[in-house]
Amino acid sequence: MLTIRGIETLPLRMEANCRNAFAVAKALCDHPDVKEVFYPGLPSRKNHHIAARQQSGFGGIVSTLKEDTAKAARAFVTSMRLFKMAESLGGVPHETRLAAGVRDSQPNILWNRRCS
């Protein structure tokens, strides 16, 4: 029963999720500490035209590249109040992850795969 109730509002929640992620991505583009923003909904992204053709929305995951050291990246992530460290991106809460080379334990590496 809860699944059926949740499915009824899923399109509205996904629309808000995509809209909010786009707003965050745009704001991060102007942040002085952010070198690059990875979000397929940004028209400035290299493969935006492919995502726009294949998808009806661009999702809620935004990733950034900062110029900081690994130590600064850890300090940034641990200082967050709204987001928490994530082992999986499959949950409901706000989550953040550090990329390979920044974490202390190898099993927690975030792998990225580029589609051609």
C-alpha cells in the first residue's frame, strides 16, 4: 500500500529533485572553490546534447571537482551538516562521497565509467 501511495507522487518528486539539482549545479558553477561541475543538465557540459536526447530529466546527483588537497577535501566533507558520508548512493538521505585517492580505505572507492 505504501508503494502505491509513493508511486502516485513519484513524478512530482522527481521533477522537484531534478529542478533542485540543476539549481545547485548552476550555483556551484560560480563558486570560486569549484573547478568543475558534473551534471548532465548543464548546457555547458560536453555531452549535454546526448543526455537531453536520451532523458526526460537529468536526475538529482551533482558532482564537483575542487582544486583542494585530499586533506582539505576530507575537512570539507566532515564539516557538512546536511549531508553525510555515503557507502551507497541508493538511499533517501542526502549523501556525499569522496573520490578514489581521497579516502583512507580502498573498498570505498567511487568508480566513474564514461559511456562512449
